[in-house]
Amino acid sequence: MNADAPILLFDSGVGGLTVYDALREVLPEAPVIYAADLAGLPYGSKTEAQIAARVAGLLGRMAERWQPRLACIACNTASTIALGMVRDVLEIPVVGTVPAIKPAAALTRTGTIGLVGTEATIRQKYVDDLEEQFAAGKRLLRVAAPGLVGAAEAKLRGQPFDPALIAEVHDRLARLAEGERIDTLVLACTHFPLLADELRAAFGAEVAQVDGAQGIARRIVHLLEGQDFAAPRPNRFVVTGPLSAATGLEGALAARGFGAAETF
Ligand code: DGL
């Protein structure tokens, strides 16, 4: 394995940085190329066919160009729809990001779990299967929260967003049958941990927030065990579409060890 070969982290936007942050905690020496498909954002309102074609096509081209040692789809929407297809087209290990229903089910005391994701994620059979496998006998209440994707993108750019968006997600969940019994919240979109403070303010500190970032980072470490990494250089942050879409992210990128944003 070439010691310069990067890990490719892929998301529709900045959400996958929550996975990147967890990965850097455990594998700071690994070179990373983070690819944000800002030209395709948001994925949540797209059809399954659109997402699958886009994600498999982009990851195929990116893998060809950068020869990564591993790819991580740091996006629940893309993973729950296209993980199998991407694994079919890439010849490297591909790690997906799927809703953290298993740890949430282990954590809940009331037996009622809330799940917030994109419109596309919450309707996936993949999520039905996780529920059946890990949360049988518990209650999993799902809501789509597409507005939070834009809010997280804005927050990381230091731009204002409407806090009522977060309160509205809380209210929609609370109004569902047994909604007031939720003690554990699955953040089933990688953007949402960027709003952890706002979600805590809306749901209360007693509601545990669960996401998959740490688990994914541990999985990557496991898969790369024994591999060498070249001397650290700035990581790369690459966007599809015009570079102007990354305006405002400079501080967030510099703080995470990235060089200036580039286009794909
Ligand atoms: N970050 C993505 C996820 O984890 C989706 C955001 C979007 O493009 O709608 O689901």
C-alpha cells in the first residue's frame, strides 16, 4: 500500500466532517481527501435512482483519480441507498454510514427512540431492517428534517439560520403517539451532530443524542490496521461545482487541518 494513498470521505456537503472529526481523533496521521458534492446537495429530496447514479458515478471517478486506500460514504442518505452499488464498483474497502439504531436501542430506558434523518433516509428499507433487527420491541419514531441540513451548512459558514427549524422538528416528534417518551435521539444524517447544541436546547439535556461517527472511525482504524502513512500534509477538501459554494468555510476547514478548498 502506497503510504500517500488517502482515505476518501464523501458526503453531499459538510455533514461528513462530523465523521472526519471522529476519524482524526483516532487516526490523526492518515491523509484524507474530503469530497463534498455541493453541486448535488441536498440528497434528501432526490429519488433513489438519482442518488444511486450520482453517488456511484462520482465515487467511481474520484477513486480512479485519487487511488484511495479506503472510501467512506459519510452520508446516511447515500449509504442507505447506494452502499451496495458502490461496493460493487470500487475495488477498495467501502465503509458506509447507517442510522445508529443499534446503540440507541441499547441506550433507551423508556423504549421510545426518535430518529431524525432526510426524507430519503427515513423511507429506506435499510432503516426498516435495522429497526427490525435491533429495535424489535421498542418504538422508533421517525421524522424527516430536511431544513436541518441547510441549517448545519449555514452554521459551519458562520451564517444565520432560523432556530425555529429545530424547535419545529422537536414539536413534530413530540406530537407523535408516545413522542413525549423519547429519551434517545438518533441523528440519522451526518449534518445533524453539527447542531448538537441547538438540538440539546430543543429536546433537553436528558435526551441522549446518538450518531454513528465514532463507530465508523473505529471501523476504519480496524480496516487499515498495519498500514503505513506518509508524513502529514494538509488534508484536501474538494467540492463538486463552483468553488464559491465553499465560501465561508475557510475557518472551519483551517481548524480541521485542510488546505484551501479545491474543485473536482
Ligand atoms: N449528510 C447527509 C446524510 O447523512 C444528507 C444531507 C442531504 O444531502 O440531504 O444523510
